[in-house]
Amino acid sequence: MKITEHLQAAKDKTLFSFEILPPLKGQNINSIYESIDPLMEFNPPFIDVTYHREEYVYSEKENGLLEKKIVRKRPGTVGICAAIQSKYGVDAVPHILCGGFSKEDTENFLIDLDFLGIKNVMALRGDAVKSETYFKPEKNGNCFAKDLVDQIYDLNAGKYLDEVIEKGHNTDFCVGVAGYPEKHMEAPSIDKDIQRLKEKIEAGAEYVVTQMFFENDRYFDFVEKCRESGIDVPIIPGLKPIATKKQLSVIPHRFHVDMPDCLIREVEKCKDNAAVRQVGIEWCIQQSKELIAGGVPVLHYYSMGKSTNIQKIATAIF
């Protein structure tokens, strides 16, 4: 089923979903199952699977020249999504990026997903690789998530890149996009960021999943601004429980989100990360309860491949 169909079938009941990372290269599919199994009792209608683009390292050769080498740290998202749908009978939502993909790569990726019966995709621009200060699109690739949405909906209309194919098979993807309650780090203002989000919706995106946030007012204010701008699709809140003291600096730096002072103080009081983990669980439970009371369609948790804290939160909520 499409994500939009799941939301319609829920009849205003808040659903549970989560996102996983592909395992590091060298691990097998069981590492994925071990993180998913404890969460299946909460009946997730869909599971997101992130995509990690290839990166490059440069090593010096004996002659002093640099050799460029591709590093692929995580196995492919397509196979993982197929395995999840086969084993659990739930919809897998692969992330698809502009970065690292030419338009032809994107089309082939989508064709594979269509063959597998995967009906949902999350369209993202993606971040710059570590060697770049700013994001650079692939040669002959999509520059922005809106361009990626355009390409997906061209395929839904049977329009392929190959001009020889005058009328190809129409795919039927439901497309989600990202939203940023505290604005994307590259956007000059929240209003401009919402304008860009609206462009993705007008291109055909059917739902939004937000970046993590730790103050619910940020989410509710964001939704209100989106509605005022004319965005009327479901806006799903993304949540991540804090688990280590280090994340007090890592999360704001990497994801450009703020943390409330009261949460920071509670984390700083903790003697070890086990105590931090409990603070994060309790905070996320309270966030979840308030969001359900506010009528959110789904609570979407960023598990980062670890499910024990998500399981405790879901047990208290669902």
C-alpha cells in the first residue's frame, strides 16, 4: 500500500513507524532483522530504509600521485527493502538521493523498485560528502529534491529518459519529502524553506516527514506555517531519543537543531550514558504523548539501527 493509503485506513489513529540504517559492509541481513524484530509488535505499516552514497578517499601511490578510490560502507537499499517486505509483509520505503546519482542511475533505481512491487520512496537531495563544503550534484544528475520528485512523477506518467520509449510502463510511486521545523541549514529563512517545500508538494510529493526536533512547539509552529502557505499534505513528525552525552554537541552540529535547556540540564546531571539513555526515553515519551494529543498521523522514530530505546518508548505509547 501507499503511505497515503495507510494514513487513510488509520482513520485518524496515530500510527507507529521507524527508520533503519543499512548495516555496515561485512555484516549480514540478520543485523537488520535483530533491530526490527523487537518493534514489530507495534504493527508498523511501513519502515524507512536510508541510503548512504558512496564516498571517495585519495591514497598516495609510490610515484607520488593520488589515486581515487570509491568506498562503499553500507550494502544497497533496494535489496534490504525487498528482504523487509518479504519477511515482515510491511511496506519498505527506500530513500533515494540526488547526490551520487545521475538521472539514468535514478531511473534504473526506480525501475528496480517497481519490479519489486515497492510503492513508496522518500526523495531527498542528500548532504555534501565529507570532502565537499557544499553539496554538488552528480554530472547529469538532479540538483534538488524537487527535480527528483519531477523525475519520479515523469516515470509515473510513463515518461522515460530514453526517447526511443515513446510510451513506457507507468510506475505508481507515492513520494515523501523532508521538512525542517527549524529550517534547512542552507535556507536563509524558515519562510523561504517552506516555499521550497511547497514546490516539492506542487511537483507531486504526497507527504512530509520532518527532521528530528526536541521541542514540540517547533513542530506545531511549522505545521501551522505550512498550512498557511497552502501545503495540505500529511506532515509526519520525526523523533530521535537522545542516548549519549556526546550527542549534546553532535546533534546540533550535524543536524542543525536546538535542544531545550531543561533537557540539556537533565543530561548533564547524568553520571553515565545509561542514565542519559533513560532521560532520552522519558523525554521522547512525553514528546510522543503530546504529539498524539495534537492529532499527528504517525510517530516516526529514527532508530539509527538500535531498537531497545524505541521499543521502550513504543511500549509506553502504543
